[in-house]
Amino acid sequence: MSATTLDHAARADLDFVLTWRRRWADRIWPVLVEQTDVATEGNRPADRKAVTPVAQAQPVYPWFAWSERASQKALWRAVSDALEGAPAIELPKDPIGSLTLDPELKLPEWYTDWDIHVQPGGIWRADASAHVYELGAKLVMLGGNDDYTFHRAFTETCAGDLGAPARIVDLGCGFGKSTWPFKRAYPDAEVIGVDLAAPCLRMAHAKTEALGLAVHYRQADATVNTGLEAGTADFVASTMVIHELPQPALRGIFAEAARLLKPGGRLAFLDFHFMGDPMRDLAAVEHGARNNEPFMPGMMASDTVAMAREAGFAHAAWTAFDERGAGRLPELAWPKRREWHFPWAVLEAEMPK
């Protein structure tokens, strides 16, 4: 079942939630910024902690805070209702790729103790969870990712000059939304997707096979050991993963990526970074609390560049990313935008030759 097969009532519910989320971003957020500027007479504090009490005292702030979490909960409820009765994921009988699941894998508590993104039950319990996550992942981007523009932009602008890579590894691949674009871009490469959630991996495998792409999916903890051979990857990537990791796991994923890469191999982690705008940085920190992403503020405040260096990487640096299609930007500076948006950025590094 997909968004194209939903009935009229389900589509109406989803359209309502999506419109709500858009108005939260392009109407309520600008008013909060304007009210804060008026309250500070145009001299808004340059520090996030200093601006916090001022912003939280503004009349529209309770609506901004409540709408973010309430619309997120409503989104998952609408998606769950729309996909009720979705069939179990049917795996291909004669695959050209592979799926390796580990029934003995113990999922870490930091992964199972939270309904990440406020998705009830998380993404790892059953095939229904993967169906809900797939559709929700499009809508949570305010409807701007219906054809995976976001992930294609990452592939094209962050991994578009790899030459002829022999192996690409996508850590935390979910249902393959970034993995199959890698295979399309580099059909001769061995592409491997790694994730903790068996339902998402089953969906990734089924979808990729339907596209006629040979990708290898495996269930493993990328913060500990993927089970892949050391020094065999030309490129290791992740999208929207490291902000969901506690500090030990965050250091672990850098170490595992370094172990996997060949000398001269490259790393690209697409995630969040403080923008230097105190209001937007405040919103990013509070987003972690309101969307059940408890490790997001800690990741953003960490010296992840230093972590990459400690793991053995060279030339580690963040650069901004524009999710509207432009993708990777040349420096850590974002285009001026009136509406609220995620502070997307890419951490890039390479293994010394």
C-alpha cells in the first residue's frame, strides 16, 4: 500500500496535517521571530541561551511549541489510520541483491526506549511500522520529499564525484531511501545498506528489487560492528542518523566508518548543525525534546569534527545543505529563509592515504 492507493478520506486527513505543519513553519514561526524582535527592540540576543526566555515569553510561543508536537503526533496518527491493514512485506523469490537479518541481534536500549519522531511503537516492531515510517518520512519533510528529492540531492552533491567506487556503505539505511540512489548513480559498485530495524530492511530489499537494483542489506549495529570487512569501502554515508545517537554510540559510528574505509576513502554524514542564528538554534534544540529525539541537542553541541579526527579521519568539516534540491552548499552558510526549516548540514572527511 502506498500514498497513491489511499482513499479520499485518508488523503483528506493527511492533507490537513500537512497543511497544519506548513502553516506552523511559514506562518507561526515568522510571527515568533517578529514578536521576539519587537520585545528586544531589534537587538535580539546573539546567544541561544540568552534569547530563550525572551522567545518563550512571547504570546505566540505556546502555539508554536504545541503545534510542533501536536502536528507531529497527528501526522503519525493519520498515516497509521491511512495504512491500517497494509499487507505484510512480500520478499522477492529470486533476488538479484541480498537481505541478511540477524535474529540474535539485541537492539540497544537507546534505540528501543524511545518512539523516535513520535512514531508510535518505533520503526522496528513489525512490517506495519515500516509502512508507516515510509509514508511519514515523506510528509515529515513538509511534503517536499515525495519523490525523494532530498536523498537524490545528497547522492548527487555529496557522492557525485567518486569515480568508480568498488563498495559504498549506507549506515542507518532505513527502508533504503538513500541506498538505492547510490546504486543508480554507481551501478558497478557493490552497495550495502546497514540498519537495526528488520522491517525497514525487508521493505528496502523488496523496493530495491522492484527497481531492478542489486543492493545488499544487512541487519547490524553500525555503532558497534557492521560485520563487514575492514578497509573495503570507498565511501561510507549516513542520512539523518547521528542526531539519534547517544555519545558512546556517536563515537562508535565514527570508529566503525573509519574501520570500513580504504585509505583515501570518504565519509559523508548528512544531519543537523547549529546555524549561528539564536532563534533557529533554539528551535533546533527544542525540536529534539518535542519530537522524541533526546540525543539531538547533545550531538549538535558536540565537537563531531574532533570525534572524526579521533577516529582517524582527516580534513573533517561541516558544510551546509539545502534540502530544496540544491543539496550540498560550498560553505557552512544557509540561504536566508523566512520560514522555519531543519538546519541540514553534511559532515565530510576522508581517511588518510
